Amino acid sequence: MDAIREAEKRTSGEIRVFVESHCRYVDPLERAAEVFFSLEMDETKDHNAVLVYVAMKDRQLAVFGDKGIHEKVGTDYWRKEVELMISKFNSENYGEGISQCVLDIGEALHHYFPYDQDTDKNELPDEIVFGK
């Protein structure tokens, strides 16, 4: 996804997007956390990975950040990003909603975890992950 590569150009942080049809849980944040850990996103050096979770048919969204970035931005930041995605999704602009969320998260990651050409490496794949 171009937005992921663009967002990660200026940060050592990592962003992944996971899309599936249905959410297994009532709370999509619980599912996002399960996916985050199953994708081993908690293994980044600075604990600065973020998962954008989307269950299309259930219309559920969540953003889950590892402790390094979560300690910097807090719960209200993630909630705001989900609200922005919902507003785009309500207009059926799904791709735009996800892309804008990824780019916003990239800005936050850049602020707290700027890119360092001497030490940065892409720790996680940039492709969107599709569940069932």
C-alpha cells in the first residue's frame, strides 16, 4: 500500500493494515490486539508499531499501537483516528479513510520516532494483510 510506504519514509515506526470481513469479538479493539500480537508486531525495536484494523462487513474499526507509541499519543489519539475513518467510511470512501488514517499515524510516528538513515530498517512488511 502506497500510504504505508509514504508514512514510513519519515519514521522508524511501523504501520500495518489488517482487513477482514467479520470481527470475532464485540469490541474490535480486542480483535485488533489479537491480530497485532499474532503478526508479531510487538517485536519492533522501539515498540512503535501500529495496526489499523478493519472488519468490512461488520463495519468495525480499531487502531492498536504498541506501548512505545501509545505512551506518547494516548487513547484519545487512537479514538480520533477511528472517528476520522468512520466519517470517510460513512461516505463510502473506504480506501481514502484507511489511507488518511495511515498517513496521520505516520505523522505522529515521525514526531516521536523520526527516521534515522543510519539505523532505520523496515522491520515489518508493508502489504495489507487480509483475514477471512
